[in-house]
Amino acid sequence: MNVIEQVDETNPKQSSTVDENTSGLSSLSTSSVSSSSSSSISPVRLNETSESQQNDSKTTDNTKEATGDEATEKENENELILIQDNAFTVKIHVAGLESFDLQVTSMELVQEIHQMLMDKEETCHRTCFSLQLDGVTLDNFSELKSIEGLKEGSVIKLVDEPYTVREVRLHVRHVNDLIHSIDPIDNFNGVNCNSLSYVNDITNGDICDKRTTKQETNDLQPPDYILPNNKDVPIMPLHLNGIKTKQPTCLKQLTFSGWNPPPGKRKMNGDLMYLHVITCEDKRYHLNASTRGFYVNQCTDDTFNPKQDNAYKIYHSLVDLLNVLSPTFKKNFSIIQKRRTQKHPFERIGTPFQVNSWLSPGFEHTVDWFRAEDSNASKLGHEDHIPGHSRDWNEEIQATKELPKKTLPERLIRERAMFKVHSDFVNAATRGAIAVVESNIMAINPGEDAKIQMYIWNNMFFSLGFDVKDHYKEFGGDVAAYTAPLNDLLGVKALNLLDIDGLHTLGTVVIDYKGFRVTAQSIIPGILDKDQEQSVVHGSTDFGKTCATNTKYNELLEKVCTHLKMRPHKIKVDNNEEIMMYSSIECKGIIGNDSRHYVLDLLRMFPPDLNYLPQNEPEPGMKFPRKFRHKLCCLRQELIESFVDEKYVQFVKHAALQIQQNSKKNGK
């Protein structure tokens, strides 16, 4: 899977071909959002006073003072207030383990300590627990600095909590993920937002501990397959070295039992779920998941008897029980966790910006009941952590953008919230796009041709990259329609980086899958209740024949022009009326039912590349302008900024030279 990057989350789309040896997803692209880089920090003010200014009248002085006060107040509004972040060490006490030290900062949340403990080798298999300080349970969403009595050397105790059905599901899934945590197949397939990494291969696994580096002799001779005139070029060097070694096997099978769900009487006894396990020693066990933990029951494949087998104790963690049932599991699980923790932290953390390989080696297909359940279970319109409810993506995206950002703690909270929503939105949009391509979602216009069908799923709008109603006929047809979403994505990214208050963009993800380009967008409140022509208050819906303008949009887009180095321009509509525009006519402004000002269709946010817009045939011997398949080639924002910076440097040098020459003349 290859990822083009970016989504609007306020910010964070993928291309693929299906082949026997290629992974299904190959490139994901998303609109992006990084408010940290876009927030403004007030500049240092230089106060200079000349003698002539001091001799001005009192009226002028008072006017200047008032203006200065207003400017100071305005700058103070944008001033970034820094608050010191103190680091200190606390001691974590876990039953059955030696206490260990953990370094934290005052601005961290209690939830972050939870995540660190779930990643640590000794405590990674614990999921259902609370943290207590002096017998008081800590709120997961409290900052450490707000906890009374927490200081350097404080002892935080990990306390096991009773299970619920949801906690059991999370625990079993987490254990299954730990078992497959070093399996490269999941990375090649893009499962759980994991990406491929070559860091440990390049460093021979010694990235974290250079002292264990093995000294190997090297004659510095290049491999034969990269030498000239070699016709046989192998593909294997492009693959990770880790796939050459067989990963340890912990269990033959771990799945939910066919005896689920528990009958009403057993639910009263605390039964939550039943599991079925086949160990590497070919022993079969039926397990009870209860509010107290996990234990072996007396069920068989044909007989239901959920009473506890007295030969085994009850354990709060499934891993602790499996360690007792299978020596092979105990040995191999420990090996896997050691290898997992030896990886760099960036390799262990899932990210929405996946880097997926278009070339996947052939793997042996193994049994994974949870993978099968995910592929067959219908989750359309529902998210895992909010069962039975679909999320309002647009409201979440815009609400996180509107969070306060004056102080550093506020900025951090805002960035975390934006990244979280961004990650969830990209993940959900990717699954939705796959379902669209594989015809698992019904179109909202099923009577239309397949190319122009549109879809709504999980509060997201999906459309395909084809020329609908000849909108791009003059620009290249379907080829232009295939390119337009990426240009639109660049425009969304640019506006998100500017982070202008009051100007909102849609959550946007572009996914390439099985040769189709799918665009997923959040839905503006109220836009489905009326036609687009009625909704648009700024911009044109008929290719410039008529054009609406709005004072508020002009104010917002004028700020965009200033930052993006764009010049306002005038256009003439059919009635010969001249209208001042701060964006392209394709850019549309819509005021949603939530009273927010949205802009969309940003495919012409940047200037066109004239080298690919030939009006006449190029002169003999000239390579440009040249014909291209579409007319939507545009300059990247980075090039525009580099050009402006270069011209500014040239101007400063020229001005300095002129001043120097004038000084010499005046001196003479």
C-alpha cells in the first residue's frame, strides 16, 4: 500500500491493484491538518521614536496612542503563552511484579499512563484496570498536575477492575494483537493502521542498543544483481528481511465459542462470554470470561457445562491463564514481546499515514478467527467504540478546529483532539471506500450509470473519479476528473495549514483502490435538504455564467490571498457585470445549518502550469509548452513560496546595492 498523504480534520487517500502477489490497498491519500504549524505567534515589536514625532501635536499623539493600544490588544490576542511543563518520576506498583519507576510530565493525562503500561513488556497484557493514588481512583482524563498529592516518588497502584462484555472483547482482541505484533503480514495488508518499516532491517535490529552490534566482515563488493549487463534482477531485496524468518506460534486457535451468548441464568452467575482455545500441544480448552476474569470450564464441542474446572484457578488476565495451560505459549509469547519492545517506538505505534507497499510477497495463509469475524461482520454505519451510533464527522472535525489555542496546554489538547479525529476519519473513510468499490453499499442514485453513482455511509459522502455530466469535458474528461480530487486535496491542505478562524473546510480523503479513485468527504449540515444552486452563496455553479458573492466570504478569502500570495482578480459574467474575486470561480462557499462558512471545490486554488497549457504548437527545438492529457496541471504551493522568497532576496540585494551606490555618490 502506498499512501499519498493528507485529510481534513481538521485536519488527515490509497491506490492499488489486486494481484496474486500484491496487496489490496496500494495508496491512501488524505486531506490534512496540522494546526500546530499554522498557529500564529505574535512577532517582536520594535518601538522607534524620532525627534520630529515627539514634537507633533497632542491630538496626533493621542491618536497614535489609541491606535497603538488597539494594535497591542490585537497582538496580545494572538500571543502564545508558554507554561512550564515539569517532569518527575512516579513509582508503579503492580501485583505479582516488582515496582518500577515511570517518568511523566505534569501536563500528561492519566490515560497516557494507561497506554504506556499497555505497551510495556511486563504489563502489556493487562487492559481492564484502574490507577489509584493513596486509595483514590484517578480519573483517566485528568491532567497529572491537577491531582492532589501527586509528586516526585509517589506510588501509583494498578488495581484490576471487574470485566464487562465490552472489556472482555477489548481484552481478547488486545491479546490477539500482541500475539501477531511482529507478524509482517499485517503490515503488508495495512491491518490496524500499521505500516512497513525498514529501520530494524537496516540496523540489524540494533537501533535501540548499539552495544550488541555484531562485527561482520565485508569485502565491499556489490551484489551481482546490481552490476551492469545483469538481466536477472531479483525482487526479494525489496522486501523486508524479517519475512524470511518464521515467526513463533503461540496458539493454533483462539476464537469465540459457538456456545455464545451465555443463557440468562449463566449471565446472572457472571458469565460474559465463552472462548475456545487449541494450544500448540493440540489440547482443546473451553474458557469462561466472567466479571472476575478467565477460567477453564467443563464444556466440550458437544456438551454445554460452564461450571469451573477445579483443576485450574481463575486469572484476571487471559495471558496468565494461557501461560498455565500451554508451556509453548508461555515461551513464544515472551519471545514475541521481547522482539516487539526491541523495535523503535515509532514502529509499534499505528498511524493514519500508512506507507504501504505495492509489491507484497506471497505469504502462507493462516487461520485467524478474529480476522474472519472482521471481514464477515457487518459494521456499516457504526464505529467500534460507539456501538449502535454513527459519528457526526463534520461536527467533530469543526468542533476540534474551534478549540481554544492561546496557551500551550490548549494548543496541545487541540492538536491531540484533531489528530484523534483525523485518524478515525481516515480509517473509517478507507473502509467505506473499499466497501463502495466492492459494491457493499447501496448508491443513493442506483438508477444512474455506475460511473456517476454516489454513496452516503457513516455520515460520509463518497463519489468516484469520473466526469459526471461533462463537467470536465473542456479540461480532459475522465482524466481531468481523476486528477481533480488531488488538486482539491492540496487546496484543503493549504487552508488547514493557514488555520484561519471562521473559514471551514470539509474532512476530505482520497482513496485509490482496485483502479478506482474514491473521494470521501464529511457532509455539510443541511446540504442534502436543498439543491446545490440554492446552497451556494459564493462562487459559480454554471462555469462562470453567473457568480454569487458574499461579503463575509470576501473578507475570509482575502486573508487566504494574502497568505498564499494570490492576486485578487475581476471577472465578467453574462450580464457584463464585473465582480471582484479572491478565489477561482469553481471555489464555492456554502453556509451550513450550523452557521459555519464552508469552502469546497478548491481544485484551482493554485496557479496553472502554463508549460502544459499550449495555445499554439511549440516552436522548433522547444520542449515547452507541451500537450498533456488534461488541463488541470497546477504549481505546488512550495514552488510558489520558494519563488517569492527568491524574488524577495533579489529585491533586497538590489535595494542594498542601490543604497550603497547612492551613498558613494553623496559622499563624493
